[in-house]
Amino acid sequence: MDLRQLEYFVAVAEERNFTRAAERVHISQSGVSAQIRQLERELGAELFDRSGRTATLTVAGKAALEHARAALAAAGAVGEAVGEVTGLIRGRVTIGMVIGCTITPLFDALAAFHGAHPGVEITLLEDTSDRLAEGVRTGGLDLALIGAAGSAPEGLESLTIINEGLVVTVPPGHPLAALPQVTLRDLDPYPIVCMPPGTGLRAVLDQACAAQGRQPVIALQASAADTIADLAARGVAVGVLSDSMAAHHRDRLAVRPLADVDIPALLALVWRAGHGPAARALLAHARRAFTGR
């Protein structure tokens, strides 16, 4: 076996999908599948159950996963150790970003980091906040920009970028537009369009509704704020967004705060302690980009 096979194995295990894993490691799906099959032949056991819609680890696969991660980390540490001695940072960093995010300071941080450390390979992945946080926990991601409800995920270091409340968005002639503020009870007669489960904004809405014993009608789900605003503007459903997401659409939508939702929607950078030099350098650039420090 070689490190490339272990890298593909870990990618499939974390993505639970051969196609997404192939996109992540920048080769064809057939190439990933062939290397995994070769690894399975060498180990004498199947690592994935391929019978369902997702690639699920077998008992043998679960036993191999942490050792594969450790082997990749050890290999990466060799280059990082030399880099620290020579002052030249090399290696790889993998960054996660919640789907539909348009927060440009992260891109500024990546550009500055790339200029300062051209020898480091950068990978950027989009996913739901829940999956990104899990990727940081397991070591698949070095850093992620995620949405969260109330507070950043436990067990991770974090830097809060945005802390704000939820709002509803409706066309100017909608009955809710006549109210100075809206409650969850006011939403009962109307279908809602909002972000899908796994996102921080949806977690805020779900937790607030659960606390009141309410079951809103989630008619439509979209990962992009612009899509939610477009559907709300056409009167298809009442849009639920964060205040900053809705700010770009106040010229065509009435925006009203959800007065009885006191759980803040967060946008936060999250990472694990104990990073290597490449990830530490990226984090420093991200801090400067978001805070000016």
C-alpha cells in the first residue's frame, strides 16, 4: 500500500461518497475506486459496504480508518518538521466553507496565505455546517467557516465572525409586512422557505420552534440566501434568513425580525488545537482578514 491509497481511503470514508471523494482529491471516480479496490486486495478485506446510496465503512474499514489518518499525519509531519527548521512552510491545508457563503474575507485570507506560502497546497470544500464541524473534529479539515446556533460546536477552538438574529422576508404587500415584528405564531398560516438541516440558520429555527412546541410548514429548502430571497419575493413562501443575509434584498422585500427567537445565528471560524505550521499560518491570515489584527 502507499500513501496515495490511504489518502483516497480516508477521503471516501469522510465524504461517504466516491464521487465527492474524487472531487476532493482531484482525480476521476474510477481512479479512486480502482485504488481502493487495490488496497482492499492488499489488506484482504473490503473496507466499504457499497450496497447502499452511500459508501459505509465495514468493520474492517472502521478498524483501518484511524491508522490511515495517523499514517497520513505522520507523513505530513515530516515535511512540516523540515519546513520549520528551514523556514519554508510546505504541505497541505484543507479549508471548509458552508454552502452558499459569500463572506469575502476568507478569500482574502486564502490569497494572502498563498502569496506568503506558495509551497502549500490549498483545498477548499463546501458542505453543510454539521459536516464541516465533524470534518474539523476528525482531522479531515484544518479550518472551517460554519454557521451555528447559539454557540460554536463544543470541542473546537472558534472565532465568531457574525452574531445576529433571524428575520422573515416577504413581498411588500404580504400581510406580515404590515407587522413591525413577527413571531413564530404569526408564521403558522404560511409555508416557509429556509435553509436545509445541517446549517446553522436552520438549527436556530428548529431549536426555537421546538422550544415553543411549534411545527412550521417548511415547504421549500435552499442553501443559497439569494434563492430564498427570490422565492420569497415571488410570494411562493415566507423566507427565513439572518439579518445580514436579508440586508442585500431590502429594496424588494419587507424584512421583519423574528421577535421571539432569542438564539443567535453565528458565523464562526472553527479549528482544532495543535495544528502544524501550515495550518497555524493560515489561521493567522484568517484572523487578520476577519478582525484586522
